[in-house]
Amino acid sequence: MTHPLIIQGGMGVGVSNWRLAKAVSLTGQLGVVSGTALDTILARRLQLGDAGGHMRRAMAQFPDAAIAQSVLEDYFIPDGHKVQRPFKQTGVTPLEADLETQDLTVLANFVEVYLAKEGHSNPVGINLMEKIQLPNLYALYGAMLAGVDYVTMGAGIPREIPGVLDKLADHNPVSLKITVETHNGNRYQTTFNPRRFLQTELLVLKRPKFLSIISSVLLAKMMVKKATGKVDGFVVELPCAGGHNAPPRGKMELSKTGEPIYGDRDVIEIEKIKAIGLPFWLAGSWGAPEKLQEALTLGANGIQIGTLLAFSDESGFTERIKAQAIAHIHDQNTSVFTDPAASPTGFPFKILSLEGSLSETAAYRDRNRKCDLGYLRQLYEKDDGKIGYRCPAEPEAAFLAKGGQAEDLEGKKCLCNALLSNIGLAQVRKNGYVENSLVTSGDGIQSIGRFLGDRQSYKTSEAIAWLLS
């Protein structure tokens, strides 16, 4: 397989949707779907009536028709878009997920990858987060059933994933160590047996290429030496990239504006990455033609881009968000803040200031804390030995009652609900409150103006052609 020059970043939740990934792949580069929260995304798309019938068309190709039919019966509402109502929630994935939760996650990831690959033979990837461990075994298998070509993964150290891919390619049972706060040294894992799916063992699955998203030479070397299977390359991500950033090494210090300060210890020595001998791509404000050429000169195979494509016609952001962002770009007044506190993960998170979103203090205070999706929950061991779940973005009293620390509460935002709002799948609460958006972007958003000119919108293919110019 010839590696691409350009990898599309896996922007979650649902910004890197199947349409965007397909548009990138059709240019001959690597389109990547975000695997984050696809169970909820599929369920809500079905409840809105599945405009265009895309979900149902892909579901009809799933190897286990009974599972696809069951999900359809649970969530599909014909003409559902005509009535604004609360979405039926999917189950929050626990350490030991029931079969219905596994089925929905496998199916949802199959659907997204299938649609991204439909009608062409170019490669497609999927991006997952190590920080969201519990759904990952099911997500990977679903993506592999649809023929995914690459897996990219960061936000942690995914040492076990390469070996998991090896086993899933043969439909073998797999397990994954799960991070649990424990005081007695107990170890926990989640397991998954793909052989229970009807007819899937008859399918020949390929093992996708695995690219580890890293932020240091040390992490790259660790993945090569300690991963349970083959690492096929790296995405070297700088702290100016959108979404979650790796925290500064050592004690986090803040600037006068309240942003994390990155120093000499955080500089990634590209020559040392190159010396490892594996393909690598550079990410974080590399989305310009001269930056692509610079990356190639440094010995990289190419670049990963997110922000340049985030506001394209095919991305999952709502039209309102795209229009707001492009207006700010034209006015040259974009503002991106690296928030050290917003994410429940504890990782710094880039936030683009947009009117009416949770980036505004008043909008943030108007929202009552609620955690009902739980993708970023922390697992901890209770006194009775059972597993508990807590999130610093949940109601304060609940978090503290579960042993959480008060200092972890300040400034936390419910990314799960906000990021679903970004793509038009906001939950409607019983009191009428509609979950608000919170948009992330890389520091290089203003550079889109060089490519955009006086246009108010643009296609993904136009952006890729500009990069290759």
C-alpha cells in the first residue's frame, strides 16, 4: 500500500463524518472518519428520519441482518426531523457492556466506514481516542468489517491496539486493559468475542495499518518497543493542533492569558523521529502548500490536516457554525484559546470563540451540569470492590460524593453533549433547554483565509488541490 501525502484528521464528534472522509479519499489522499460516539450518532440520525436513507442503506450491508433490524426497530422514526423532541438515549458503555451496547457500537462503526468507502477503492481510516477506552474493541471490529484501511489513535498510549488488530483480523476474542483508579493494585479489562456475530467468521478481514499519534520522541520509541503488534507509522502532533493537546511535560504552568506554556522539553526533534525508520506525518498548523513541502524536506511522508477541512462543505459542523467561523476568518478576528480546564480528560483543549456557544461565560453558566453520555468518565474502584463512574463535568455534588476532588470541577465542560450539538444532534431537555455547542479549532485557523479568498464556502477537493499546488 502506497502511503498518502495528506491524512485528514479524525475530528470528533462527527465533524470527520463519512462525507468528509469520502471526499478526501476521492482526491487520492487518506480520508478518516472519527470513531468517537458513533453509537449515539447513528441512533440520533435514525431518530431524525435518516435523510437520504444513507444509514439504512449501509445497515442493509451489515453481515448480521438481525442486529441491523433490531437497531432499526429501536431508533428509526420516519419523518422524525419534523418534530423537535428529546432523543432516546443509547446506553452508556460500562466496563462489562451488554450485547445490545456492543451490537450498536459495532454496527455504527461499520456504517460510517462503509459509507466513506462506498463507490471507490481508495483507502479510508478511522480515528479513535485512547482516553475513550470502553467502546474501542467493538468500534475497531465494526470498522474492520467494513474494510477500514488505517487506524489512527492518540490521546494516550495505545500499546495494546496493534495486537488487538492482529486478533480481530482473525475474528479472535480480544481484551483491553482499562484504566481504573484503585487503591489495592487490582487490574481490570474489557473483553469482546467477535465470533458470536452471525456469518462474520466467513469474511476475510484485512489488518489495517496502525498509526500512533504521538507528541514526543520518547512516546514514539515506547510504541515501537512495547506495542503488542506492529506500529506502521506515526502522526507527530504539535500543541497548536485542534481538539485535545498533549499537556506540557513536567508541571503545567499557565501564561498571563491562562493557557498552558509549552517549553523546550516539548519540542519534538524531527531528526530523531526520522531515525526510528517508520513513516511519519506532521500535524498541527501544517495546512498550507509550503508547509507540506517543508514537511517533505524534513523527511516526513506528508502532513495531517484538520482545521483546513473542518469548515468545508462536506464536514459535519452545522451550516451555522461554518458560516460563523468563515465570517470570523474574513474579518481576521478568529480567537482560539487553549483551555487547560475544559476537558474532563485533564488534557488541554482548544476552543474557538463563537457567539452563543459555550465559549461564552454566560452560555456556560446557563447550562445545568449533566453527564448522560459518559464517554469521558473516569472509572474508580469503590470500597465494596465494584466499579464506579464519575465525570468532573457532572453535577458537583454527585462528583464529590463519588470521591472526586473539588479542584477538578472548576471550568469543566460537558464535551460529549456540546460536540454532538456541533453537528446538529443536540439533545433537547425536558425543560426545553437545547444542548449548546463548543467548537474546537487549531491555532492556524486564520490561515484558511489565504486559500478562501472572498468565498463564503468551499469544497474539500478545492482545499486538497490547494495544498498540492
